[in-house]
Amino acid sequence: MNRPLRIVLVGYGPVGARLVEELLPSVASGEASLVVVGAEREDAYNRVLVAEYAVGAAGRDRLDLTDTEAARAAGADIRLGDVAVRIDRVRQRVILESGDELPYDRLVLATGARANIPTLDGLQQTRRGRETALTAELDTGARPLPRGVVALRDLTDAEAVAPVVAGGGTIVVLGAGVLGMEFALLASEHGAQVVVVHHGPAPMPRNLDDAGGRMLTRTARGLGIGMAAHARAESIGFRDDEAGRAFDGVGCADGTYISGDLLVLSCGVGARVELAAAADLACSAGILVDEELRSWSDPDVFAIGDCAQVASPDDVAADGRVPGAPSGLIGPGWRQAAALARRLRAEAAGAVAGPDAGVALRERPTAVMLKATGIDVVSGGDHAAEPWDADAEVTVWLDPARDAYLKTVVRNDSLAGFVSVGLPHAGAELTLLFERGAALPAEPSSLLRLDAADAGAAPVSDPLGPDATVCWCNGVTAGRIGEAVAAGSDTVECVGRDTRAGTGCGGCKGRIAAILAAAQ
């Protein structure tokens, strides 16, 4: 009898948990053995929803992603609260901080990403460098973040945020990307006083053009959020209270001091590559893997999720740089987990993996939606073109009195990029057109009618058509959701349990609710 394929997975976040779920049939049949190493003591949970949990908008149970005990019952060896500190590629062993050694035939790294800690006076010893010893210090630096400073990446951070929001305290958010703005809007909605500090002229610069960002600023201020633009943070101020030293405020280069009860760092993330780099696996912005998610350096090692940079060795530039970066989104990570699971299941069964056991070198761009109440922002693709550019057809509508802005960019008769602020129906329509690679209507201004007070224009495409993708994180169509509804799923939560739709970023829950309403 052949020995089972020995698989070791390092990392038990959302992507690692999906891989475990997909591999369980092979584990239960005895074709494979699976050992999982998770640094946190908690079962895998949805980090995308940590901000909602922190402000009280979601209960702890909504973050649950997997049934660890069921996986253990099926035969998976899941070890929580331990850290992989070294990979011995010659002996094919993973060495843990506890001293245990785990033999493997195939090693999967799903180590995720950690928050970037900015270079500020007062935070020097909390920065994480790749030279840090491969222990739990990788996530704390030489010392933990000061009291009152969080990065909002885990449950411990959420528990520090909750009392400040509940007490109506002041939160300073450093960074105005998508996650920073979503948290600022959420915290404000639930009672906190919020100031967003960012060094550019407008928020969300990677996702919005300047006019769209300025419109978002205007709308956020209207909702009571302070927006400190062109504010380059330089230092952290502290105060002493009965519990010791705590955050007091942020000092900026122009002399401005912004006081607060809590500082939330939203300065991006970096892939956890230290373990791989120490094992001499090729790394750039992430662990370098090919379309099969296999390491460039070792055919028995794979990487998925926020630590994985999918690229071809042929793409290496003359200066040695590798273009691209990990996607940073949960949807591509889950697709990688599913593809790799198909490959490993086939190998464990002695079969040849099919063409679906890999991923594309470059994911097709998807729309980015700001998930918030009272504000509608969505963008997609390349929207940098200007109206006078000769290689694109660019249309812009701006209505500051109504906090509305729309920009579309058409190339080769299809929608190449767009920005929509304050126009929910037009934004939804453009999202569908962009995701399908479709053309704009013959008269683009008809999109504005979708949000008019006396709107009567019908959308160009059917957002609830059976082939329309509703949940891009999990690739669930309206037709699949309709089947679940017909089988008895009568709430958004039930649909999520039956189809996984809405269990990722949560941005599609409104469309799921619309399908339910139409069915009823």
C-alpha cells in the first residue's frame, strides 16, 4: 500500500482554511495526510470583517469561516498557537518554535500579510524587518505597538477599538486607502469621532482619480468625518494615565497636532515572506510562484494567498525586479486555494491534474467598492485617461451640489475603466459592464437617469440575470443563488451557507438581498 501524500500547511487564515476544506476528501480517504500550523490560537476567521466586529456592526460568529473540529475529525492535524521557524528543504522538514519537526512531501505556505508600520517617531521599535528572528517577534517587532495604537488586523486589535467606539471617543486613522476609509466611515456611523490623516490631496488615490477622491472627501466631511489632507505624520504623542503610557495624538510636519484616544494604522500591508526567504526560496514583493502556485525555487513548495506573488521567470526585468505583487484580495486567494487543492488531490490519488489546477498569471481586474452606509463609491480598471487623450473616449460628469461624480473610459469599444461616486445605480450598472468587458450604452448620459429622482430608464444589462456574477470572491452567479433560494434559502445568511456568496468581503450582500426580494 502506498504511503499517503504528506502535506504540511503553514498558515491558518481564510485562504489556508479554504485549502483545508478542499483537501478533506483526500485526508478522509487516507490518500493524503495534512498537518496545519497556525500562529494564532483562534480558529480561522474572516479578517475582512474585523472592522465591522470592532465597531459592533457584526457579531463574532459572523467572522467564523470553518469548522476546525470537523476537519480534525476527518483526520487533519491542526496545530494552533505554534510558529514555523525554519524550513529544511534538504530533509523536507518544517521546524516549529515548540521544537517539533514536521516531515512533508508537499509544503504549502499561506502565511498571509502583516500591517506596515510607518516610520514615525514613537514607533521605531515596533517596526518589523525581514532580519527579525523567525519567532513570534515577526508580528510584534522588538516590542508591541504602544497602548492606544492598533493596525486592526486581528481580534485583539478589534477588542481595543470596541470600547473607544462605544464610548464615543476620538479615533485618528492614519491612511486613506479603501480599508482606512471603510473603517473611518464605519466607526463614525457607530458613534466615534473620526479624523482621517493622509499625505495626499485626496483619499483612495490607487482607486479614484483626483476629482473622485475630492468628491469622496466632500461626502465624508458631510457625514461628520474630519479629513486632514496633505498631512504628513512625523511623530506619535503620548500621555500618562493610571494604566501607564498611552497614545495621545499625531504630530504632523507642518506643526499640526491631531489629538485622539486611539490611532488606527491603515498604511498597507506586506507579504510575510521571512520564512520562505530564510529557506532561500525566491521572493520579491511576495513568495514567487508560477501558474501552478509552485515555488520558482522548489517544486515541492507552494504558496497561496496574500504571501504569494504569481509571476513568470520570463518576466524578470534586466535589473532583477519582478513586476506585480500579491493581489491582497480574498477572492483570488480562495481561487488559488481551490486550484492548488485540485492539484494535490489529483496527485494524492495518482492521477494527472486537469487544466483547472492552476491560476492565470494575471487576474482580470475587478471593480473595487467602498463598503459603507450613506456613501456610494465604486471604481474599476484604468481610469487615468483624460478627456483630451487621443487613445481613449473619456466622459466626465460632475455635480458637487449633489455629491455626484462619474467618469468612464472606453477603449476598443469596451469599458476600460470608470469611477462612480454618489450614483449607486449607475455605479452598479458600470460594475456589471466592466466585469463583462461590455460596451457602454450608445448614449452614455443615459446612465445618469438611473439615479434621477424620477428614474424610469431601465439598466442596459440585467444585474439579476442567471449568468451574472454576484459574488466575485467566490465566483457565485445569480443563477446559483436562485437555485439556493428555490431550495429553501430565504435569508442572505442562508444563501451564504449554501453557496458561499457574501462570505468574503460582503460587498455583494445587497445584490443577494435583491435576488431574494425578486423571488419573494
